[in-house]
Amino acid sequence: MTLPTYITPETIAATIFGIAVIHTFSTRFFAHLAHLQPRHAGLWHLLGEVEVVFGFWAAVLVVTLALAV
């Protein structure tokens, strides 16, 4: 798969990094959702853990860059 010339791996990495930073600062919101919605509390609690957020977005970055190259 070839990317258009204006979409570079650096652009992809910067975009994913930006989303990861927003998600990191939103962990309190996800923890709050875990208390509001008991049916999905496990998922919301998982998305509210900073360590899980870091690992999740690191995996997304590695897979995306592997597919882009």
C-alpha cells in the first residue's frame, strides 16, 4: 500500500501521538463512565488506566507504521 506524498510516517505518528495524549488526559472521564454504566464497567475501567492507554496506543502506532511502510 502506498501513501500519498503528503502523508508521511511522521505525520501518522504525530497524529496517533496527539490522540494518545488526549486519551491519556481523558482517563478520568473513562473512570467516571465505569461508575455510570455498570454493564460496560470493565471496558471503561480498562480504558481509564494510564498504563493500558500507553500500551494500547503504542501497539496502534507500531501496527500502523508497519502497515504504512
